[in-house]
Amino acid sequence: MLKIPPDQTFLIQIAVFVVFWLLVRRLWFEPALRIIRERTVRSEGAIREARAIEAEAERLRAEHAAALDQTKSEAQRELQEIVRSAEAEQKRLVAEASAEAQRTLAEVQARVAEEVARTRRALRDEAAALARMVTEKVLGRPA
């Protein structure tokens, strides 16, 4: 029980408590608190670094996506240009082939007309000669 005024044992207990508190604080609490503070600092640093890495990864992802979109767009434009060039080349080749066909047709028609005219002349000459021969045979004398 507590006596008023406190006796000597109470003062000794207070002194022992204070000494024990100082020893425990110096040997246990301060090192434990120092380790906790160091871990907190390291953890916060690691969290900041992780956030920076995450932000960098997001930036790189966005950059990669933009580059991929740009590459797709360029490829699409190049493909359209190739298709337009191929269509123009196709039209040119078809026009050339058509012109060549028209020239060939005109040449063939001219040759055929010439051959027909030559054949008609030859047939007329032959018909005239044949008519003279027939007349000579029928009349019995040269015509």
C-alpha cells in the first residue's frame, strides 16, 4: 500500500524503474526504432523507384503504341500507293495492248483487202483468158 509520505523503497523502485527505462530505451527501443526508420526509408525509396519504373513503362508503352500506329498508317499509305501504281500500269498496258491490237487489225485488214484485190484481178485476167479459150474452141478460131 502507498504511504504518505512515501518511504525509501518507493523511491528506490522509482530509481530502478528510471534506470531500467533508460537501459531498455538505449539497448532496445532506439535500435529498434532506428531499424524501423531505415526500413521505412528504404521502402519509400523502393516505392518511389517502382512508381518511376511504372511511369517509364507506361510512357514506353504509349510510345510503342504510337510508333505502331504510325507504322500501320505508313504501311497502309504505301499499300494504297502501290495499288494506284499497279492500276495505272494496268491501264497503260491495256491501252498499249488495245492500240497494238488495233494496229495489227488494220494491218491484217489492209493485207486481206490487198489480197482480195489481187485475187480479183487475177480472177478477171483468168476469166478473160478462159473466155477467150472458150470462144476459140466454140468458134474454132483465135479471137
